[in-house]
Amino acid sequence: MHEFVSQRGGMSRRTVLATAVTVGAAAALGATAPAAALDRAGAAPDRADAAGHTVDWFAAPDRSVRPKFRWWWPDGLVDPDEIAREIDQIADAGFGGAEIAAVHHSIRDKSLLDTARYGWGSGPWRDGVEAALRRAARRGLTVDISLGPSWPTAVPGVTPDDAAAAQELACGRVSLAGGATYRGPVPPPAHRAASGVTGERLLAVQAARVETAHSTRKETGLALDSVRDLTGTVTGNTLTWTAPAEGDWVLISYWQRGSGQQPESGPHTAPAAYVVDHLSAAGTSAVTDFWEHRILTGSLRRLLRAAGGAFFEDSVELETEGLVWTRRLPEEFEKRTGRALLPLLPAVVLDDSNQVFAFDAQLTRQIRHDFWATVSDLFNRHHVRALRDWAHTLGMTLRAQPYGLQTDSIASAALLDIAEGESLGFKNLDDYRCLAGGRDMAGRTVLSCESGAYNGAAYSTTWDRVLRTMGGAYAAGVNQTVLHGFSYAKAPESQWPGFAAFSPYNGTPGYSESWGPRQPTWRHAEDVAGYLGRVHQVLQAGTVRVDVAVFRQTGYSATGIGASWFTSTGVPLGWTHQFLSGPLLDLPNARVAGGRLAPDGPAYKALFVEGDFFHGSTPTLALDDARKLLRFAEAGLPTVLLGGFDQALTPGVPAPGETERLRDVLDRLLALPTVVRVTDKAAVGDALTALGVTPDVRHSSASTLLNAHRVTEEADFYYLCNGKHAETVKPPVAAIDHDVTLRCTRGREFVPYLLDPWTGRAERAGRYTRRGDEVTLRLALRPGQTAIVALGRPGLFGDRNGNRPHAVSSDADEVLFTADGLAVRAAAGGTYRTRLSQGRTVTTTLPAVPAAIEPGRWHLEVDDWFPGPDATRTETVRRTLVLDALLPWSRIPGLADSAGVGRYRTTVVLPDHWSPAHGALLDLGQVSDTFRVTVNGRDTGPADRMCPVVDVGPLLRRGENTIEIEVATPLVNRLRTTRPEVFGSVARQDHGLVGPVRLVPYAQSTL
């Protein structure tokens, strides 16, 4: 969960940008989880290939790849029987599991939770966890568990003053004129300590001369050579010091103390839980010791191995009005850099998330880089890696959102079993591509996403909106969805339709959504679960393929910062890219063969390097990284550098002669024939072309088509989505209809298959052209719509059309393979010519086709939902109407504030000349939210939510045909009237079948 408001009033730490480059051993980054744990987590690299790509492999994906829910509990105030029922509800709807999280922001009076008896980690909480795991094991689901209550990670028993608690460095300051004497107490911290913090230790006192030439709008400039350590002159708490006569001076004090941060929306426990130090072994030990000694009974350990998935940690929102700290930071900094930290502290100390002082601009940047690189190293070593290794001892994996601090989250993603991003906090698709780079270079499989959290959208979120959000995320590397979320049924203060973790939220509807049987759309949730599961099945299969690796000197994610040329120009032309940071270059995968970086993994065709976006696009490279890039280029990896890398600087403070050695390495790099340097980002594409590098997906002009490519032993899979770089981008995405060329990497004997993730059908494409290892076909997608194309051997997915000739061109509307062979389809009768791959042309005459039919009258039967006798029960009122025109419920008298399930029924009459050669598409037009269609009493099955057009041809007959469309809506319009104090400010929303609905006949004939 990503919130932008600090617990203590300041800006969330995760919104602050700074530098970080983590260093670590290749073995540490590449460590893997136990095979059994990875299997359950869907993270085994070739798990999807084990049984081959049979019909069921795609149509009925395993539970392990199906979407999960974030499952919100009111701490331990849960009933084991209800827990088992909710596991059944999740399983029956086709989902794969849930993540237990103690979250209850909606409960105002926390005393009603009785944390002394029912807090997180208590006996009742543990009984609930065991009930969930026991039922999940029976139903084939997995259960993930948050490491602590809410976020950030915290456990009871740790006090703010403990070494294991989260730390901060606070500063105080006093200005002093030249020649003046200061006598008095050491300047106190600018901010008081948080509640519960009883002690603070003076780390150092310094004096420094003000250097206005180094000042910025917010920072006071200082002269580094003037910094003086006055700590030894302090007596008790008193300082006496006379400033030199020249210049103005400042006295700076540094105080080390606990931050006193508690997890969000507490208390969750008694005694209260405090956030642990994420940078020290002591902080991690506090977490693991609590689990080992207070939670993990013998039965729970056994159940974790039977149905446990991953321990989970939310984004690292360590919040302080000072600087995130740990007690051994000075020693670790010196060990890493060879320099003392204390004289450099003015450049890094923070106040209300703002830098306070600065030296010379270049030196300040380099000092801050070295500081946050040290923090990053400590976080990855003592927190991420230690928690991962502990999880493995229990047969579990570690899934985490490794961002929020100014650390290298790309390197963290390589350490984690499962890295996770979020649709709420990530600004655009490049944020996912950062985590995907770490995942894929480390040889892992899953990149998860906390999906569908929208501020203020509780009970008004549609599945359409979730699917549009996820469409682009999948193209950027995501292949697991953890939906936000599923709330436990009831809790103190909850009202109909039940307890919701984030609604109300400060008197507003709060974050969406509480999915489950409380929602009318739940009756169709199995269709959505099936769609998402099939997408995951494909995107977790085999190995990813990516065109270009973008080297990032600062490995942040959740920033919205992309890559020059690729983000704005390359992606619309079909290019794919990921981001790498320095530590990834030490991994076993970081080798070049056949002109590819990581040939057994992403197989990047080129490396792109540009200036550091986080520091004014300065061209920087660490000397060790530059040597590795030189080695890659010498081995044949095409490399493009953008900017003045002939005059590059080190990102950190250089050792004597280090800058000269760096430039010598870069001179050798730039002299290689595999390397091109450009100074204009518009020239990047031409540079790649000059190096012989082309993308795996191409189209003739810029498009909103996004793609992801994975390769198995049997096929190349292309996930294609008509989406956009970020949800906030305007104008909205429009429909596309153009050719797309896809490259096959698995031999020359292949044909293209069209995989429908909604129905599970896999059918050979009927019309396409081939040239060598490439296939070109026509692709038409509505906004947000997706398609999956597989290039594989004839007969894959049980296809019986084998090596039959296909069409290379036709003037018919469509050419498709059917059970009877290749057929043409058109919306009008007449004669059509189709050229086959063998070279001959076939002429087909189709019978006359009736005109499109737009039904004029509808019978609508609505089950209108109302609050029942208690918070978890719903009553319905049946309403029956006759409509001469389709309108949203909000504009239909008697339904304006209704929510529930409506069944629209109409009759269409087909002419006597209707024959088996005829069929029809039913286009629903606008419909919200979920739907199912029946024709003459027969269900047509799941249909594409982004393109609500259903082929009903096989179900139609001459004469009268009854069409019924069942539509389920969100609850918000009803809640506007039943809970106006929370939902009354929400505008009435347009749901229901709006249309226009058209039955569009066609004629079809086998060639």
C-alpha cells in the first residue's frame, strides 16, 4: 500500500529522491529459495514448461499462477470458521490465494479491537492463520503472510530506545558571526523526539564556515575545509566556542535516537509494536526472533510447508523528520569508502525531508551518493537477504516492495524471491521495468503487483478499471497480480456491506476495493480470475526476452523516471527495455555470448548508458562498472552512450587518480567498433540501427501497442496490449488496427497461434505472412484490450490444422481456421478472393447477409441490493421494467440509486434464409461492469471486458431468438443513499447496459 501522507505530518520518505548504488557479492544476489517453496510461489524458471503446451496448459492454468488477494484482517479479531468460508469464496471464484495483512484504517475507535486479547500475533490471530492455511491446503491455494502488522515491518516487544528499533539522526543548528563566542547548551535537535523516545545520544558537534557560493534555494552552503569537530570540547551538555573572525559560521549538532515510528493505523498489539531498524542485523533479528519464539508453533510450521507461499513486506516507508540512521553507519561508511563519515555529515543531514547544507555541488552529489550507497548495502545485506534466508528455513519465500528508501531497489529485486510493485504508487511502466531488470538478471521468474488501489474509489471501482491498469503493467514485466483487496467480513463499527479496511477513510470512501460476495460483480469474478490466470501462465512461462538493457547509475524505482528515447520513442515503435544497476553486473548472468548480454536470460541485444537522471543527467560511471562495460563491449555487445562520457565523473567521491583511470577505460570503450556515442537523444535509434540491432516486435509507425516476449522450449509468446505508458497520460488511448511483425527465436518450423485469455481457446492464425524467422499479421485492439500470440510448432495446443496452407491475403473481413479447415468470413454476401501460402488463389461466394439488428425493446429485471439485518447480509428487491431505449441505471426512473444485478432480455427474429453458413457477432457497446450473455438459454461463456463483442453464431437459429445479458454493477450508487455521510459526495455513476447493442450477422464458408 502506498500512501503519500506521512504518519507524522512530513512528506513520505519514499517520495524523496537521492542516489544509491548497492554493492554486494554475486553469490548473495543470485541465491535462490528452496525448490519446494519456489514451486508453490510460481517462481521456478521452467515450471510452466514441465507438461508441454497442451490444451489445458493455457485453458486451465494452475492455481499457482492465478491472481491473489490482499486479505485485510482486523488484527486477530477473526473467527476460524469465517476464515475457512472466505478461503472457500476465494477458491470458488477461481483465485489462487491470499495474503494475510492486519489493516483496519476504517476503524476509528481502536480500543474496540481489544489488542491485548486479539492483537496481531496473539493466540486468536494465530488460530485464524492456521485455519486459513488448513483450508487453503485442502483447496489448493497458497497463503502469504505479512511480516508484521500493517507497514512498515514492526513487532511488539521492541521499544523506541532499543538498538533494534528504527533510528534517526536529528540535527540542531546555531548561526554565529565571525569572531563571536557561543556559550550554552549544545544546540538541541530542531524537532522533538517522537512519543515514547526517552533517550538521545549526541553523536557530534561541528562548526563550519558559511560559503554562500555553495548555497541553493533550500541549502546553506558550507566550506568543507572549514568543518571542525567540537565534540571533544563539550562538557556535560555545555559548549563554549569562539568563531574565527573571517566569515559567518554555523554550529551543527547531531543527535542519534529512535524514530519512534509505529506501523500504520495502530495500535495493533499490546504492548505496542514499533518499526524495526531496517539497516541492522538487530532489527531483522527482532522480527525473526518474535516469529520463532512467539508465533511459530509446531502445527503452524507444518501448515506453512503445506500451504504457505511467501512472507510479505510492504514498501519501506521509514518516516522521520531527520535522517534515516543506524548506529554502525559511520563505521560501515568508512569500511566501504575508506573515508570518515562525520566530517561529511552536513551534506547528507535532513530536516523535514529536505537537505540542510551543501558543499561544492559536484562534491555534495558524490558524498550523498556514497552515503546512500552505504545505506543501500546495509538494507540489502541485513534486511532483504537476511529475511529471505530465514524465510527459506521455513519453506517459504520472501515477497517485498523494495522501495521507499533512497536505495538500489533494482539490486533488491535481484535478491528477493519475488519483487513487487504497485499500481497506486508507480508513476509509469518504467518503474516496473526497474524491478523486472533485477528479477531477470538474477534468473528469477515472478514480478508481482499490488493492483487496483485507487484513492476515493471504494465500492465504485470497476473490474474494467483494474484490467486497464494491469494491461500495461504486464507488458512492463509484471506477471503476478495481488488485488487490493479482500476484507474480512466484519469488525467493530463496520456497516453494510461489511468491514472494509480503508473505507471509510478519514470520512471519505477511501482506497478501493473490498472484493468478494459483498459485491454484485462477484458472480462474474471467475471470468476475471480465469483471464488473469491465463495471462500469468504465459508471462511466467520459460524465459523473458528484452531488446535493450538501460544501465542506471542510481537504482531507484517508484520515481516515474524513464529512459531517454526508449520511453518516449522506442516503446511506441515496438522496442522493449529494462533497467540494470551496478550490482547486477556481478551476477552469473552478466556475461556476453553471441552478442547478447545474459544470453540464458533476457538476452539483451544492446546496452544503453546515459547520464544520471537523478543528478542533473551528469555522465557518471563507477570505475568498476566501466571496466565491466568495456569487457561486455569487447565480447561483442552493442553499446550506445548518450552524453559526454568522454569527460565522465565518478558517482562517488573519487580516490586519488580514480577519475583519470575512469576516463582511460572509457576512451578504450568508445574506440570499439561495437560502441557508438551520441549527444542527441533523437539519434539513439539510428545508433542502434548502425550497430545492427532491431527489436523483436515492429510496426510501420508509432503505436500505443505495448508488448512482452517470453520464450519456452516449444514457442515464442508475445503478450500485446493497446495501452499507455502511464494512466495519467492524455489523450486517452484510441483503437488500433495495423500490421505487427514478430520474430521467432525457436527454429524455422513454426506457425502463429492466437490465444484468447478470456475463453482459453488457442487457435492457429488464418491470415499472415512469413519471411524467415518473422511473421506479420494484422492486429486490431480496442483501448486496454490485449492479445496473445504464440509462435510454435504445428500441432501445438492440440491444434489439428497442422501444416495446412494459410492465407497470406484476402478481401474477406476475416480468415480463420475452424474444425473444418480454413474459412473466410464477411459481413456482406458476395465473391471473395483469398491467396494461400502455397501460391494459389481461391474464390469463395458467400450468401447474402441480413442487415445488422439493433433491438428496440428490452425487458429488464433487476435484483436491487439493500442493507440486510446486519452488516454482512444483503437483501434484494426485484424490479421489472420495459425499456424502449437502453440507458444507464442512473437515468432510469426507479433505478437511479440502484446497484445489483440486472438481466436484460430481448427477442430478435432472423429471416427464413438463415442457414448454417450464417452467424453473428453480438456487440454490447457500453456495458458496466461485468456481464454474461446467453442465447436461446445457452451461456456463451466469458467474454472480453475491453471488447464486449461475442460470437453467438453457433447458438442462433432462423426465426425468434432470445438474447439475455446479465450485468452486475458496483455498489456505490446504493451506498450514496444508505451511507450518505461517507459516500454522499460521490457523483452518481453510470452503470448497466448502455449499448448500443447490435447483432451483426456474417456469412462464413470453408475454402
